[in-house]
Amino acid sequence: MVIAEILNVVLPVFLILGVGFIVGKYLPVDSKSVSNLAIYVFSPALFFYSVSTSEMDLADLGRIVLFAFALFLLFALFIFVAGKLLGWDQAYQNTLMLASGFPNAGNYGLPIILFAFGEEGVAIGIIYLVMQSLLMNSAGVYYASNHSEMLKKAILLTVVRMPGFIAILLALGLKIFAIPVPGAIENATGLLGQAAIPLMLMLLGITLASIQLKSVIRFIGTATLFKLVAFPVLAFLLLLVIYPADALESKVLLVAAATPTAATTTLLAIKFGMNPDMVSSAMFVSTVVSVITIPVLLVIL
């Protein structure tokens, strides 16, 4: 029953990917233009709407923020050490971070959390999603653009200018100071946000249409192993320190961390030219393999 329900959530993702794949094969679509549209319009609207309409308790927020940032730093250290031991260059390490360091806690994770833990679990998942969005629009931009000759100051400027980063900070500011969002803005960002996820999945399908998987098969295997095994293991160890073992927060955050690679990383890889074929391939394969790993984790929990 658990597997059947999860397939009902995952199958639509693959259907949209398939449509994007067909479009990429047979229509002259410029993926970079579509990527810019997603980055500068639809994704910021999704982030703003999700944050501004969610119920956020400051104490819970603090613990989840601690978990999200500590887990990211632990995994970044893990990649750095692995890179030194295995002789990976900086561009390869950055690509691997994009492909395995950012879980798909939103369009993949939230439906599964709703089924497994109900509305209370979703409230926790949304806060974690906000933090992941913040990380992707800051650290994710850094890893996607750091392969170039940009100065550190220029990279920081790129991060703070990203619309997604600005949208999240603006929404958080409105929440903290209890400033209501005008109905017209809330409705507009809600409508745009609804288009963000299918657009990202379509873009992924378009990108996959031009990929030769054989050329990046070793990278895909490494990224999938890191994302679906190493990342959740680090999350589990960290949660033992922050929450009681049987806490709902612990279970929800572990499931969110165990989700496959986020689609947003493909947008960043395309935007900044950081091996988009490798990142998008890893996202696709980790999503396929997660059809097995996520049900196993839910059974254990």
C-alpha cells in the first residue's frame, strides 16, 4: 500500500519529464531561455508564496534552521575530504555538490510527507523546504558559478542579487514583522508558483533529451550514492543530537533529507554552465532509484 501510494506521487513527475524530453527531441527550444524564466519569475514567486502563507513557529524554525545549515556544512566537508582523497578537481567537486547536496524537499518531498505524517508533518516540511530554497539560492549559486574566474566579491554579489534569494528574505521579513501581504500579490505569486514545479520538470526533460548518459555514468553513480545514502546517514546522525529519536520532526526531516536531487540545481547548472548534463542526469537517476529507497525508509520509520 505504501509503495502504491508513493508511485501515485512519483509517476506524474515522470510523465511531465517525458513531455519535456519529447519537446527537447522534436522542437527547437532554447533551454537557457526557459531556465532564465524559471529562475527570475516562477521560482521566486513559489518561494515567496510558500514562505508568506505558511505557519512558522520561531522555536521550531530555529531548530530546523540549525539542522538544515549544519547538515549542509557536514556534507560540504564530506565532499571536500572525499575530493582531497580521490584527487577531484574543484569543478568536479562543485558539480558533485550541486548533484547530491540539495534534496528535493518540495515537489517530491512534501507529497510523501503528507501521506506519511499528515498536515502536521507538512508544516515541518515546509519550513525545511524554505531553508533548502535559501541554501540553493545562496550556496547553490556559489557552487554553480565558482568554476569561473569571478572574484569572491563578485560571487557574493551574484548570490544576493538572485531573485529567489531576495524573495525568501522579503517573505521572511514580512512574516517576522507581521506585515500582511496584499491579496493581489498573494494571488499573483500563488498562480506563478503553481507553474514553477512543472516548468522545472519540463526543463529537466528538455535537458535530458540531449544527454549521453554513458559519458557521465561514473559521476551519476557517485552522486546517486552520496545523495541517497551518505546525505541521509549524516542527517540521521545529526537528528540524534537535535531531537528525540521518536520525534515527528526527526522523522519528517529525515524523509525530506532522503529525497533525490532537487530540480532547481539543474536550473543553476544551466544558468552558470556548470556541467548541466551531469547535474540533470544525476537528478533523474537519483529520482528513479528513490522509488526504492524512500519506501524502504518509510517502512523503517
